[in-house]
Amino acid sequence: MDSRPFQSVADLRAMQTLAQEVWRVAPEHIDVDGTVGELAWTASQHVGREHEWKRQLWFDAGATVAWGWIFAPASLLWQTHPQRPELLDAVLDWFETSTDGPRDLSVALDNTAAVAALQRHDYHEDPDGPAGFLNMRALDEIEAPQPPDGYVLTTMREFGDYDARVQIHRTVWDPSRVTKESYANVRTTWPYRADLDCVLVAPDGSLAAYTLAWYDEEERVGEFEPVGVHPAHRRLGLGRAVNLFALHGLRDAGATRALVACVDDDANTPAPKALYRSVGFRPLSHSVTFKQR
């Protein structure tokens, strides 16, 4: 086995290949940050942020078996092959020699081997830290979307105005680092497809809501990341309509299941979980934050 720093776009694909393997072998171990679509979005949405990151990959006989991704100052995204849980110790050793504390990371609670490794390294669950659900649903039966009169569901393949697409994202997620340049980067990242970049057009021709769906043809699974509704068009059922439209798009493309992540914070941000439950998603894994004392 060998390891080396992240070097190229091909290495992102290698990380996604491991995500596919975890999906096949132990989907309940998938952290909310460790999916094909989440990796694509996280890696591509920011241009010029690369100097803030440290990434390391571990290989065995040419196959990716683990990776780590450090965000400043000391937060870790990570993944190991379900049949190689001991590699989390190596990832944590690298994390600890590459950063100054305090350190934190997220883990799916069903991944008991990973929880045990974290405890060996003196990490403990942080009850005040971020927590989230990775949600899943089958695509055999999907309700028809019903946007309000005057609103039109379409995709970026037909709509085509990427300046407007960037602007609605920046408005929804203000402050946002997404720019025209970075969204061009998103569009060249596998498995982006313009026909699954779903938007809802308001009566005045502006964008009112969107769902970006990533489709992994190998595993026949799609994922929503990100989703947004313009503040001027909220409480009209637009998020639900564009989500259902995206689910139909994924099924038409060949997907059999769909994923979406959401925060677990009913006190402060209950809307995302309620939205995804309303279109049929149910929890697959529950991730929480662990901190090193």
C-alpha cells in the first residue's frame, strides 16, 4: 500500500470511485460529505480555494482504499474502504501531523469501527457540533410536480442562462464564493449534466428555485446538491416542485434511487429536512461531529 498527496482531477475521480465502492458495500457508513455528488460539488464550486486544502490518497494495488481532505484550520473529510477500517488510523495520523488543534471531523454513527478508531485517537462526540442525515428514496413511484400558475420547470440545457443560475445560488446562499468562473468549473466536473441541472422559472423570466442533480450511471443513483429557493419566492411550494421535477429527471436518465443530505437541526433549520421528507426521502445514515480534546 502507498499514499500520496492529491495531484490532479483524476485524483478526484479516484475519490469518487471509492465513494461508489462504499455505496455498494456499506451505504449506511456513508458520511454526508462522502458521496459522488457531494465530492464533485465541494471540489468544483470554489475557484482559488485550493491553497486552503490538504488532500491525501491511499492506494492498494492501484485501487483507492482511503482518502483525507483537510479544510482550514483543522476540519477533516475522509473515507476508507469498508473492508479496510484500519486505514482510518493512518488517515488520522496524517491529519494530526498536518494540523494544529482543535481538530474535528464527521462520522456516520453506524460505522462503529470508525467510531472506535476516533475514540482511540481521543476524539469524542461533540453534542454542539453540526450533525446531518444522508437521506434516500426509491424512484419507482414519484408524485407529479405542480408549480404555481405562471412558473415553469425546465433544465439548464434548455434555459441556458448560467449568469442567472450563478446569481440565484449567490442570493440563496449569501455570502457565497460561487462565481461565473467557478460554476463553469462545476459544469466540467463529472458527473455534471445540464439536463439534470433543474430550475424553476418565475413569471417574470427570472429563476425562482433550483435543484442540481448529479447522476452516477454506474450505480444508477442520483443526488441533489445543492438545492435553493429565492427568498422572494419562498413559501409557495417551489422547493417541493423542483425536487419532484429533478426526481423525474433522474428516473428518466436511468436512476433507481436518489440521495440528498440535510442538517439535523430542528431548532434552527427545520425546513430542509421537512422539504425532503415531503418528497419521499428517509434517513439512510446519521452523521455527527467528533472533536479531539
